[in-house]
Amino acid sequence: MTERVRIAMLAITKHAAGQVREAGLKMPEADIIVAEKFAHVMQGLSNKVIVSSGPLRPQIGDIFARYDQLAFFVSIGAVVRLIAPHLRSKEEDPGVVAVDDMARFVIPVLSGHLGGANAFAEQLAQIL
């Protein structure tokens, strides 16, 4: 029996919240982490929705520890700045992907092979 992959999709802007909602409809096993002011966009989803109040940066350490795959619906530069202080090793870090603003590209950022980000990026790209 295989262990369930713990997936989180993160949205901190209004536009990203809409994209995450659409992805959540097709990936109900993924948790959604959304900024408080856009939580209403997630109503009606069967996903677990975690409402984030305040800045995301102080929460990244906990998020890194709880999930195997992370999809950030924000610029790749922002992703790099958010995750950089939490990087440990390719054996320990979760797979991280960034989704561009138009949801046309899903870019593996961290732990592509060993962490599964490459495969996760392909899966998410098909959904989007």
C-alpha cells in the first residue's frame, strides 16, 4: 500500500485564488492554502481549505514540513524568496512548483527528480 502524497496549492492573490479554485475542483485531494481576503472564492470545494491570515513567509517552515508537493500560484521569484530560508536537502525538501500568472506553465522549482516535482508539474499542467 502506498502512502498518500500530501499536496498543497497556495494562493495569495485574487487571480491566483481563482486558478487554485479551478485546480481544486479537479484535484480534491489537495489542500488549499489561501489568503484570508480571498477565502470566499473557495466556497463549495471539497478540498481542505486553510485560510492564511497575515504574511505567508512565517508559515512556510510549517508548510514545508507538512506537505510532499507544493504548488505556488505566484511568480517564480516570489517562490524562491519564500522557500530559500527553509531548504535543507534534496532528500528532505518537498517538491515545489510555480504556476505562472496565466496558468499556462507549471515550472518545477525544487526537488524535481527525487522529490517528485517534475511528475507533479506534469500532473498539474494537465489539469490546468
